[in-house]
Amino acid sequence: MQMTPLSIMELVKQFNEQGYLILRDVLSQARISCLNAAIDEVIADEPETLAYNIYNSVERHSEIASLIDEPAILPLIVNLLGHNIQLHISHLTIRHPNPSDAQTATHSFIDWHQDGPHPQFPVIAGLTATYYIKVCYILSDMSEPNRGNTKIIPGSHKQPYNPNHKDVRQQVEGELQICGKPGDVFIFAQNLWHAGSPNHSDFTRRQLFLGYSPIWMRPIDYHAASENLLKDADPIRRQLLGQISDNKFKYYVPEDSMVPLKSMLISKT
């Protein structure tokens, strides 16, 4: 998948209005197979459960780490969030069929929420700003609803909004289930109201979420990138792993040489 500057700016406009994007056929079938094989290796080391939530998953396998700077997606993220960014989270989720809605310690389904810390991000006039963006790589057949799909309220990042109930199993006015096939990508803002619906199908949900935030924010699932991830990393991946300078003040006001992602910005003039 290749994006032109024009298509990127059109997607930026759509994202700003709706709070999410769905991109089709981003990953090839060969890439999907390699990622699913890597995930098989990862979960082979985990206790068996209905629902897996594995954070900092880029540390678990090099194939997953290859998505950090995915060239089909990264220029869009830079133009959505700015160039002074880093990897914020890498979260592998697997939801096996669960027709009885059994609750597990690893969350077989998740009620309506905005992402963020507790206490929450500042709220001004009922609104929370966009602090980070998540990219969801769909790796199983999610082409129909009720397969553990993510639910969203389009545009809810721009309105003082709170669902009249938080239970994902009850329908909310305006809700939409994100459907896609393996290789599709779903991108959304952390302040978009969303939920993880129960899996009432015969299909297992597999999704990888990679989130990006300003480099001055503390990442969610790691404090500093490991030597293993930094080994042989090029300047762009080093930036995304939060390694731009020994001078931490530069995380707020970096020199251009420290943030090579700036080369991906599209001029709006």
C-alpha cells in the first residue's frame, strides 16, 4: 500500500472529523502469515486463557517489532500527530469465542471508555485532547460483527460525550463495530469513545495495537527501550524507541537531526 501526499492529507482531514480511519489491504498475506506465526510462538509461553492481553509485545518477537516503523503507516501517523513522536504502546489482544460472556482477569470484553491515565487527562469544556493514536493491525477474520470487534462512536472525540451506560453488551446510539479482514488496519484517537465487544462467533479475534505519542510523554508499557530493540536500529527506529539524546530537555525541544521523522511531514502551504 502506498500513500500519496494528497491521500495522506485527505485521511488527516477524515481522521480529525471522525476520530478514526479504516485502511484496507495494508499488509500482504505473507506478512500476515509471518505475524500470526510469531504470535503463536508468543502465546505458547503464556498460560491458556479465553483472552490474551500482552503488553510491550514488540519485545516478544522481532516480527512484531517490525511494525514499529511500518512504512505503509508511519508517514500518516507523523502527519496526524507530528514528528516528535515515539512508540507509546504495543498491545497484542486475542479473544477466543466466548458465547456465554464469561469474564476473565484478562478482559474478554471491555466496556465503553476513552483511553488514558487515572486520574484522566485534563478535560476542558467537556473535551479531552488527542494525546496519542493507536494503530490496530487486524490479523484474523473480523469481517462480520460480534467477533470481539472494537466498537466506536464516530466523532465522539469532538463532543462533550458520555454514553448513557458503559456496558458494551448494550447498544449505544450511534455505535459502529469495526469490521475488517486480515491485513486491514484501524487507526483511532485515544479520546474516541470505544469498547471491546464480546466474541459470540466461532472465530478467534487477533489484533495488534501499536500506539504513538509525543516523545515527551512516558510510554505505557516500557520506560526505556531494551538494548535488544536498539541493536542495529536505524535513526528513525531509534527515535520511535525514544532514544534521541542524553539531554532530556531535548525531548521537548529537539534539534532537527534528532527527529528524522520530520522528513515525513507534508507542508500544508
